[in-house]
Amino acid sequence: MSPVSRTAVPDALGVAAIGYAFMGKAHSQAWRNVGAYFDVPAVEQRVLVGRDAAQVTETAARYGWAETATDWREVISRDDVHIVDVCAPGWLHAEIAVAALAAGKHVLMEKPLANSLAESEAMVAAAQAARARGVQSMVGFNYRRVPALAYARQLIADGRLGTVRQVRAAYLQDWLADENAPMTWRLRKETAGSGALGDIASHAIDQIQFLLGDTVAEVSGRLHTFVAQRTGPHGIEDVTVDDAAWATLLLAGGAVASVEASRIAIGRKNSLRIEVYGSEGALTFDLERLNELEFLDAAGPAAEQGFRRIVVTEPEHPYVGAWWPQGHIIGWEHTFTHQIRDFLTAIRDGTAPSPSFEDGLQVQRVLTAVEESAAKNAAVQL
């Protein structure tokens, strides 16, 4: 990572989290625990921000926040707030990030970076201007912090798979499989941007580029909505985003990847399965077994070859040494602690965090290309 301007780190970094639902809960747990397990700058959970004053007050007490607020604009102007952690829905990302960075606050932004390419580009411009003043920003693709996937990236970078030829990534969930599941903001294009595409395919796309250290150059995509209407607070509404997405990706280095994402794949709760095939080896991973990586080394005799299971719980594996004795597994929530550990380390050391807003923009370019390809029924070059 390239160095950036170093700024003085106060005795304790004050954190404001904007949003207290699913991601707010996950991030709050990480802010509470990170200092107990990793050598990072001290932090204080200063303010939790939400629109419902009563609900955010109750939630803050449970999650360990000292204060609450209902207006994020007031919070980012406070001198005792140094980090703004954005856990709000995507339609708010650009406005909050640009304002917070201009106010000199380090920004951790949940993925995807924004709901549109234009918003993402504006956020990158704000991040670049802030970076010159020593203000950091990072987008929260937390699966980069799964130890097994971080170790898989090491194996690929070390050449253990040889030349990577093919990748398969499928992120499947079933929380919308029931056609009577209610309408939510995640099913409206004006609030969510897209459906399974931005929500979970973004993780798969980021993982492909992260694992291979490469970028997508061409996209062929298809989107489909299986349940066209759902019942919301005001009656029946049209679903204006996709239920499922498919894409074939050509990477700049020559590898070809397939991506599938669905929120109606009945029986799949949270399965991100990744397979990487190279000239000299292969590996597979499934998020529903996140402490395990399967690795095949093709260098040995054909009669002895086969995938072997690696339990990624050794102190030598990424992040694991901070937790429990070898063999003791960790969980999904630990990825957020690792993410905040890396962000705080970057702030302290004056190094550029990863994934950057530029990385988030690259993912957004791929998401946009999938939508364009689906609409045109033709491949789209980035």
C-alpha cells in the first residue's frame, strides 16, 4: 500500500456510527472488541446516529455508545468525532461521505460504495482530496478479512495455483424465496440501487478481484426478478430491483470468472462459494464453513492428488493469532473486527487502507456494466 500524509492521532479516536440496524449492530460489536484483541489506537464509541430518537437511544445503551443523535450533519461537525462509520442504506452514502471527508473525518463506508456510478465517482474525488490532508477512507468489503480467504489470496500470490484460468463465485441466500415476504427498502431501486446484484454480487466481484489481484475488463450479464410485486405498508408495490443476477467476467490478466447471486435460492442461508482453478492447483471456499479452505496441489503424482481440507485456525494464518488457541474456530462477526483493526492501523501508520474508495468504484463499474449488459443483451467493456 502506498503511504499517505501522516497526521497526529489523538489519545482516543472518537467514533460516530450512522445507522443502527443490521450493519450498525455488526460494526458496534467490532468497535467494542477491537482494542481487546489487537494492538490498535484507542477508540471511544462517542455517538450512534439514527432517525428514531427512542429506538436509537435504546440501541445505543445495548451496543455501548455514549451518546445518540438523529442528525448526522451535526455529528460530523463535532471536534470529538474523528471517525465516521457509515452503516446507513446506500442512497445516503455519497452525501454523508463527501460531507464527512470535507469535515476532516476518517470514513469507513459499508459496501457497496454507493447506488450509482456518478455517486461513487464523487465519493472517490472527495476521498482523494481528503487523502492529501491525511484523512483516510475505506469501503467495508468485510469478506476480505475472512482468514481463509486472506490465506487463499496469499497462496495465489505465491504462485501455488500457477496461472489462474477460471473462477466460479456464487453468493446464494433465500430470505426472499417466500413470495409473501414483505416489501422493504432493499426492493426499491430508488433506495437500494439494485437487488441481489449490489447487495451480495458486489461481495463476489470484490473477492474475485481481491484474490487474483486483478481487475475486470469485460462483462456479460443477466438480471431477473422472479416475484414482481410484494406487499408493503401501503399495499401492493412493484419490486423494481433484481432477485438474482448472473455474469461472466473477463479479467485483464486473462482469467475468466462466472458470478451468480440470488436472494431466492431456497435452502441457501448465506452461502458465498468460491472456486479458483489454476494451471498448477485449485482452491475452494464456502462462507457457511468459513474456517475451512480446500486446496489442491497438482505438483504431486496424479494418483495422490485431491483437495485437502485446511482448517484455518493456526497462529500463522491471517488475523487468527489474536484470538484463541489453534484449532478453535472464529465466526462471521470477527471479519468486522479485523476490518476495523486494519482501518485503525492505517490511520495510526499513515498508510492507505484497503479496499479504498477507488476499489469500491471499480466494483461499482462492474455492477453498472452487468446492468448495461443485461439491458442490451450484449457484452460491455470497462
